[in-house]
Amino acid sequence: MNDERLVPIMERYAATRSPALRDELVENYLPLARAVARRFEGRGVEREDLQQVASIALMKAVERFDPSRGFRFVTYAIPTIAGDVRNYLRDKASGMRVPRDARQKLFKMQQIREQFEREKFREPSAHELADAMQITPDELLGLLDMRNQTDIASLDAPVGEEGDADLSAMLGVDDGGYERVEQTQWMSWILSKVDDKERQLLVLRYRDRLGQRETAKRLGVSQMQVSRMERRVLARLRAIEESGA
Amino acid sequence: MADKQSEIMLSLPADKDYVLIARMALSGLGMLAGMDVGLIDDLRTATNECCDCLLHQPMKAERLELHARICDGRLYCCLSAIRSGGPSDLPPGDLEITRGVLETLMPDVSLQSDACGVGSIGFSLPV
């Protein structure tokens, strides 16, 4: 940063402590404070708050700087501003296991994800979810990471220990439901409501009676994907059945 | 974990969108090393700053490489640019801010420069 033209003003301010000169210096160095604050965005604190902390730190740096020591102001100011912003972030974060802001975002993420699945019959990509939440992909990954460490129920948890779902339980029919599923008419109804991939899944799981692991292998996807897809399909089928469509 | 020798190496396209991968990798390593959340946040900010600095040099970077390891109670990290040989179309960054921010976040920072600009940035911190 070229601050040579501000050196005489800084020297005059050091000699006179004139509030007008101080304001002029702060105003001129505000872009520097903002540039430093920008580096700390995405850590759960609003941009405006960070900029305010950085501006206060800048004022402190202007007041404490001693030009007679031969250093450039920016050399002194940048660590001062960065240090104050970082300390602010640390103070904000301490005492909060999961920041309230993050909890709200986690809740919002779950709602948006479920809504997306209901509307598009598939899971949103990380980018789609981040866009819908108006956050960066990085923040989203941070949230996903945080979610794994909290007790908020995971949407990805397999239904059973081995991920073996029970269609009858999911569709709300009695234990004899498998027989019903096997009935051609019933199966035809189900298969008419799903897409190709889902059809393959249901055939492997409920006609061929394969476990999720084996189904995943056959479909070339992970067991977790099978679990999620299956839960989604069954929930949709249940909704269709209940609505009588 | 902290004293167990371990190393990660990552090669990324020199594109700001990929910086996220470097950040995630390093924060994962920090997590394995038992760093607290605040320190991991600092590590992420420092990674971002290093990558941003390497991308905004006079000579265009083609790829960014990340080497990090935990050894003798410290996490060592080095990010370097593999240059393409052509001029960069990105505006130059402010090296002074980069240095100031990095030195605030990390206890031991070194920037290696030559006529083409900053080519690699290293830092280490106790874990």
C-alpha cells in the first residue's frame, strides 16, 4: 500500500493530536482496515461487525503509532487490525459449543434440503444447497462438518443397522405387506410412480430381496445412497398412497 | 497424532474455486492434530490468504501445491505455485497485507519470492 502522501499528516498528528488530522488519517486508511477484515469473513460473524472491529482497531493504531520510531504505519497497523479482528472472533466463539447462528443455519439447511427433495425428487448438490441458503460452498461444508459433531439428527442415517429397510413399515402396512408388494398389480402401481433408477432399486430390494449393500454394488453406488434413495422413494409412495392419487 | 509423522500432498488447479479444497484438507489435518476450533479457523484463513497471494502474482500460476505434515509437535505447511510461464491476468495482491495477516495468524511464516513474484509460502505452528 502506498501511504507516502499520508506520512506528513501522520507526523503532524503525532505532534498535535488534532482530531481533524486523526479523522483524515482514519478515513484514508479505512480501505486497509476493510481489506484486512475481509480476510476473516466466513467465520460466522457478519461482515459489518468485522469491519466495525477493524475500524476501531485502525483508530487505535493511528493513536498509538509513533512515526519517530522509523516504521511505516501499515507495517504497524495491519497486525494490530488483524489481531483485534481475530481476538473478536475468538471471544465471540468462546463459550458457544455450536454458535447460535450455526444452529439456525443447520436447521434451515435441513428444511431447505427436505423441501428440495419434495419438489425435485432428488437430493440437492452442495452448490444448490449453498445457493438456496445464500452461503458459500465453504460455509456449507463447514456446516456439514459441524452437523456431524452435533446431536442434530442426521438425514443420512441408514434406516436399520445394516441399512435394511422394511417396506411395510415405511409404507404403513402390516407385516404381511411383503406379500402385497409381490402382487403384480401392486408392484405395477409402485413401478409406475418411480423413475428408472428407482425402479431398479425397488426391484432389487423388494422383488429380489437383496440387502442394501448388495443392491448398492449392483447399482454402482454407495450403501448410503441406496439408503437415502430408498427412504425418499418410500416416503413419496406413502404420500401418494395416502392422498389416494 | 501430533507427534506421529504424517504428510499430505495436494495438487490443485490454480483457481480460486479450488482453494476450498486446500482449506478443507488443512482443517482436516488440524482436526486430526487436535487443534481447537479457533486455531482451525486461523488455519483456514491463513490457507486462503496464501492461495490468494500465490494466485495474484505477476506470473500466472498453473497449479497450486500443498504439502503439510505434523512432525515433532508442529504442523508444517507449504503452499507453492507451479507457474505457467505466462503473465497473470489477475491484479497483483497487496503483499504487505498478506504478510501482516499471516504473521498475525501463524507464528512462523516465510514467503519465498523471485523476479516472478511470490512462489511459495510456508508456515508452521505448534499443535
